[in-house]
Amino acid sequence: MCQLLGMNCNTPTDIVFSFTGFASRGGLTDHHSDGWGIAFFEGSGVRTFVDHQAAVHSPVAELIKQYPIKSQHVIAHIRKATQGRVTLANCHPFVRELWGRYWVFAHNGDLKNFTPALDGVFRPVGTTDSEQAFCYILQELRKRFGDTLPLLQDMRAALAEIAAFIASHGTFNMLLSDGSALYSHCSTHLYYLIRQHPFATAHLSDEELSVDFAEVTTANDRVAVIVTQPLTDNEVWTPFLPGELKVFVEGAVA
Amino acid sequence: MCQLLGMNCNTPTDIVFSFTGFASRGGLTDHHSDGWGIAFFEGSGVRTFVDHQAAVHSPVAELIKQYPIKSQHVIAHIRKATQGRVTLANCHPFVRELWGRYWVFAHNGDLKNFTPALDGVFRPVGTTDSEQAFCYILQELRKRFGDTLPLLQDMRAALAEIAAFIASHGTFNMLLSDGSALYSHCSTHLYYLIRQHPFATAHLSDEELSVDFAEVTTANDRVAVIVTQPLTDNEVWTPFLPGELKVFVEGAVA
């Protein structure tokens, strides 16, 4: 299994604090050491850092901890291989373009006998069940909505259906974003919290590190953080219900 | 205009030496300071680093200079904006998936009145003429060859035609790779060299830096380097002919 971290904000925010705790699970406080990746939207552009080394030993992860890239939509993943070899092509997040936007996807879980017919527009490069599921999602969205990005409520309804179908094949906790919204589906475990005014101090569960967010934010900032396991030990994380799809826009549940 | 750097090798090789000279042109020895990017194939996987900061000031470029990622196919680009704003979505190289492979593309030049009909499978995210040309290339390849990667000679013939058509709209020096071959088209200026046994010392034009490749290679290694302007001042760089398409496989002209 793997772990997921997503962030959705109303103002570009760096993820250094959360990523520091998260990356510790990539080989230090937990055993997810078969590669990792993180994608940052900046406007419509996206940059993705992936590495097949354990996050705790990766020079690229060190860069991310030092370099405060500011983004409104971030998706990160650390991998414990269940299907597919430990290789760069199997590292999440995966990125494809649809409707002139980049889509970023990461998955936690394990799908059994999930071999959907892929008609050729989106095809996996690696050998994971996760990338197959991602290609299937984009194919189905394109089939339903043609050449145009639909309204948010239509996307939500379509994704809820598609995710439920995929989840009928196994565990399907996932994060998906096109740089305008962050879609998250829980099959077994996913938690979120919203940080907003008045901000307080947060303390990581996996590292001896605290941040007083009141010092680094303005009163208007709002940040949603979505994770497979809570990252801090002094904040209230809300669990998703099994089967629930939540959409985050501008740092709030939409 | 921009600058291009490509590398194609018969064994995974790091690009630290060439990239160090190349990155100096991103704001130090030359004025290409509107962002930069580099993509490395590792097997069928690819990792792309892009930054809209000048390469000489970018912490990500610093990482690339320090972290010897070994790859058989590398494409790098430093940008001097001619069309499209200075934004991450406009940074080369661009990446798309076709036939279950990643395709990486970077362009030097300027296209005039190039607005091909794009039927929806590949659409630009940013606003550059370059990304339009890339989407057009993939669309045309898919149209000609359906769902299957063709033989190298068929790819070469198709790309020569497509590139010639695009180049009729302006300057089109470009590098394209799917991790099995590196395709390069020259419209005005592109140079290459092959480094192979017996290896010698190379000295950068843009930095006081030399490498004795005999010390860091084996007798079987072969590396092709393709650039818009020669990177070293003591090696012989072969210019492409205008209109020429060259294909590199395993560090040699195929």
C-alpha cells in the first residue's frame, strides 16, 4: 500500500511542513520506500518530481523540503509496491493532458482483476493498476463530456460513478486534480482538515517539528489538507466515509 | 529564441558536464533567462524538471548540476520568450503520452501563423507556438499510424514530412524523444558530436570546466550530444544542414 497527501488552497501556499512529515514515512517512520512523487500546479502548468529512491534518501525530496514552491493544488505519494516493479514509470503521481489541462492522479490501494478496455487515447506507460485506473477515468470523462470541461457538479457526479465502479475491484483511495479543483475518493481511509483563521500551531506526528501557522499566513488564507493517515498529532482530522467522493476548491469542501 | 540540448547514449550517462555549460546561458553568458527545463528518460519513465526562473538562479538547476541522474535520452531547453508569457505552462520540454510511451519535445525558433486544426486528443495547455507544434506532430503521427508505434524508418519519414510542413511557417529546430530514439530537426542551426573511444578531455565554452571523459567512461560507451550552439571549444561539432532530420539511437546516427 501507499500513502497520499493532497493540498488545496485559496492562495498559493508551500507544502514544506506537511511534506516533511509525509516524506519521513518513505523509509523512516514507515516502510513506504519504493519511490515517491509530488506534483505542484502553478497556474495551468504543473511540475512533477518523482524518484524511485526512498523519500528519506532522495536528493530530490531534500530539494522539496528546502525549496518552498507555492501552489494551490499539490498531490504527493509515497509508494510501497504491491503491483508493478519499482521503477520510475510506476511512480505516482501520473500526469496526462485532457481538454487542454493537465490532470494529476495518485492512488492508494490495490485493485484486483481490473483490466478495463482502453481505447487508445490514454494508455499506461508503466505496469501499475493505478495508472490503468487513471487512464480509464480520463477515457470515461472524455466519453461523457466530449471535448469540453464540464461544470463542477457534472464532474463530481461522473467521477463518483467512475470511482465507485473502480472501487468495486478493490481499494481505491485516490486524489485527482486539474489545477482548478481537487477530487478525492475514499474507499478505506482518507482524512482531511481545513486550516483557516484563527490559525494555531501544528505539530507533526512523524518528526519533532512544529509550525505556528498564525505567523506565516494572512487572515484570508484557507488550506485543505487530505491524507491517508493524519500528519499532525494536535489537530482534528475528519475521516471520509467509505465510498465518499469529496471535492475541494479554494481550500474548502465544494 | 531559445537554446536546445539533447543527449542520446548507448548506456545510461549523466549530463552534469554539458548541462553546467548549457545552464550558464540561462542568464549568465547569454540572455535566455525566461525559464528552462530538462527531461530524463529512465527506462520508459521520464522525469521532467521545469522552472520559470532563469537557470542560473534556479535551485532546481542547482540540483541537476549536483545530482548525476543517469539516462540514455535527455532533452533540455532554456527559454527566451518570443511567444507566450513567462509561466510554468510555457516551459519546455513538453511531455505527452502516445502509444503507451511518453514523448518529450523542445523547440527553438519562432513560428508565424501556425494555427493547425487540433482535433482534441492533444491540446496545448500553455500559449506557445511550440506546444501547438508538438500537439500537431503527435496528432499527425496518430493519424498515420493508428494505435501502434511504427518502425523507425516509417517514423523518420513521417516526421521529416511533418517537420518540413511546420518549418514552412518559420524556424523549427526541435528535439523529440520517446525513450527509444532521439529525433532532431534543423531549420537554421543545430550541431552534434559523438563521443566514443578513445575519449579525450572536453572543455566548456561557457564555464572554466574540463572533463577527461577517458576517466569516467568505458571503451564501449557512446554518447551523442545535440545542441543549437556548440558547448565545448576543443571538440569538432558537425552542423546539421537546413531542413535536415537526424535520428539518434544508442549514441549514433541511425
